[in-house]
Amino acid sequence: MIASPAPARAGETLQNLVAAKADYGVRNFYRQRDYRPLWFVDGRPGTAARRMIAIFRNAGADGTTIDPSRIELLERAVASAGSGDPSNVARAEFMLSSAWIDHVRAMSRDVDVGMTYIDASLRPAAPFPAAILTAAATAPSLTDHLDANAALNPLYDRMRDGLLRWRSQWAGLPQVTVPAGPVLKSGAEGPRVRALRARLGLPAGDLFDQTTARTVSAFRVAHGLGDAPTVDADTLAMLNRDPASVEAQLRLNLDRLRALPRAGAGKYIVVDAASARLYLYEDGVVQGSMKVVVGKPGEQTPMAAGLIRTMVLNPYWNVPPDLIRKRVAAKVLQQGVGYIRQARFEVLSGWDADARVIDPGTVDWAAVADGRESIRVRQLPGADNAMGAMKFLFPNNFGVYLHDTPDKALFSEADRNLSSGCVRLEDAPRLAKWLFGTIPSAKSAGPEQSVALARPVPVYLTYLTAGWDRSTFALRPDVYGRDKTAVRAESASLDRSGTTGN
């Protein structure tokens, strides 16, 4: 079949553009297509071309390379190509492909948020430019493909949409300080109400009327403070908070969410240390969740991604060195070495696999208590073992894993930053069943019985101090202090760039 003259002229022009500006992979991509446009149909912009620009317009929270001025150039190029002029079509085609490559690679990049990738296969990696275009060209629906690749994962997408909504509704309001004082509610009057109305962008006045009440309620809902039409201490603090710091906190959490798998990635586990909850995901959909106990501020659960490969039944508990020093040694000094047997502990000669059990009477417990000597102590499996009935291993240098616990009362606590870094599970058998399809049982009463997963499952330990649920944010305490430096730097950047409120 002989191509019509117009497409041939457009192809020649596109060939020249690609030859001059594209890398080898993109040149080869278009060569194999005989330089047929991807984003144009019969010389006219396809639906996907316009959809791509709409995606870019909504991507302001993503920190991609598609800035507003570039979007304007794309829009003008596509409009010019609407006439069917071959050279304009070729120019717009090349600009769209280049922009889509930059966008996908930016969305896929590994952002440094302190995540340690224990298994390198879990680290985000930007695809090659030619692979991006090939995936688009071979998709059953190009428009659906763009939508799918504009998204990362459900948590990220909700947070991004929430940030855009927050910007449009709240970020640009006057930054008027509302003085401290009693709770403000309907009927209140005076200068504090005048400041409140100014802060919320309402007409001047000093009466807390129905309009003020509705706006206060909307502000509280949007910031995760409930819907009461009153200004209490928490609401006052949020009203007086610099919006640049709020945006910086939200954007920091967006970056943390980039590290999670894309939608459709199969089974994976997310442990959020900030909210002390674990989530079970399959193909981007939450299959269940549970409370967890995570590390204390001084012994933090790290941000790390690894592969759960093994479950251990009837585990030992290797007592952390600080607890050996502070608790075990102290008890021995108070009660004698009989405490070791009473607590069902063993003292070992070292940390090697062939370490032998030694007589606790040979240990200088006073030296252990004051830190002059160190020893290894483990607790035997059983109902009182701190590991509970099972633990889940993903080999790492932090000495962290997920495990059962006999101390179920801890899960009724609002603050569950109580462990030495490991993750204690509210319902370990439910996790085992989700991973294995059934709850494996021990073959005997023997300790440390390993059960290998047929296929390793990723686990992501993260730290999300902001969440988004429908129309409300949940801004959580920065218990580990990880946000402070990053948010200050981001806030300063936003103030300089004027991003807030755009």
C-alpha cells in the first residue's frame, strides 16, 4: 500500500526531527513505525493527545518536569497541528512524545526520602524512553494507557488529588493570625472573630454568624479535625500554621508514597510507623489492615523495603542488648541467677549459628549491667515469649522483622510507638493466612521451624505523617522527627517559588 502524500510529507519531517534530537531507542521506535505519528490520527490530534495535556494540567503536585510554560507550548503546537499541516503535525508529535517520556520517567524516579531498599528489585527505576513509547503504542487503548500511567498507587493518587483540592480551597487565603483565647462558636463577637473571618476570606465583620460556622466546619473537615463549627485549640493552631509548611508536609508524604508499588503490582504489605498500622494490598486494593506496635522514638522502625521470604514458628526471642543491660542484668542482680531459668531465658556464648548455651552463673552480671561486658540472651519459645507464636522474616541489616506478641493489651493504646524497632502484629495468624493461603502449623514442639513462602512478598516500612480520606486530611504527629528538616527546606522553597496557592 502506497501512503498518501500528506502523511509521507509529515513522516519525512518527523524523521528529520527524530534524527536530530532523539536517542537511538526513540529513533528506532519511529523507524519501525515508518515514522507514523503515535498521537495523531489521519493528520489530526487524537483523543490521547488532548488527554495527555489534561494529565499534565493536573500534575502540579507531582513535581514532574512538565512545567506550565511547557504545557502552554504543547497546547499551541497541538492547536497548530489541527489544521493538518504536515510540518506542524510532525513538530507536535515529537513534542508530545518527548513530554510523555519526561513525565513517565519523572513519575518513576527514585526520590530520596530515606527509604532503604533491602532488595534492589524493589527500588523504583525509570524505564527507557523507547520502552515508554512502545508501551503506549501497543496498548489496547492509548487513552486508557495514559490514565493508567498517570497514576502511581491508590494512596499516592488520593494524596495528590487531595493536595490539589487543598491548594484551591485553603492555601491562598489571607494569612491573618487569630489570637489565642476561649473557644469561638456561633454568637461570639469581637476582634478575635474579626481576625477569624479575615483569615477565612469572609467579608469584614466581628460576628460569628452562620456563614462563619459553615466555613469553620469546612476548614476543620478539610484538615482532619472533625466537622464541629467551633474554633478550639487544635483548629486555632491549624489556622495559624503557615500554609507553606502544610503543603511541604503533604508533598513530603507524596514523595514517600512514590516508593510504594504501582497499582496492579500483586501482593504487598505496607507498615506505616506514623499511624502504627499495617495494610495488606493486592493489585493496589486494600485486602485488610491491623494495628501494629512500632519502634520508640529512640529505637525507630526504619523506612525500608524488603521481601518476606520465611515465616518462623515457635521462635526464640533474642533479647536486645539494651534490655539485657537494663532489665535482665538488673533482675539477676536483684533475684540471683535463678531469674534466668524462671523467665525461660538462655545465655549463649555468642551470635554465631553454632553458639552454645552457657551457665548464667559464669557471667559477670554487674559488668553487663554497667555496660563493661555484653552477652547474648534469648527467651525460649512458648506462650510468654515476646515473639509470640510466629515471626515473619525479610533479611535486613536493621535486625527488624514482623512478629506476633503475647501482650495484646498494647493494641488498645493510642500511642503504639513502644517496641525496639520491630513490628508487633495485632493478628499474626491473619497475616500468615493471607501470605500462605492457610495458617501453617508447627511440625513439632521444636523451636525455630522455618516455613518458606513459595513466592516472596514485598513489605514496605514507611512513615506517613499525612493521609487523605475522601475530603479530609489526617495530619499525624511527627513522632520520629523525620519531617522537621525536610519540611523546613521544602517550605522555604515553596515560599521562594510561590507554589503555594497556585
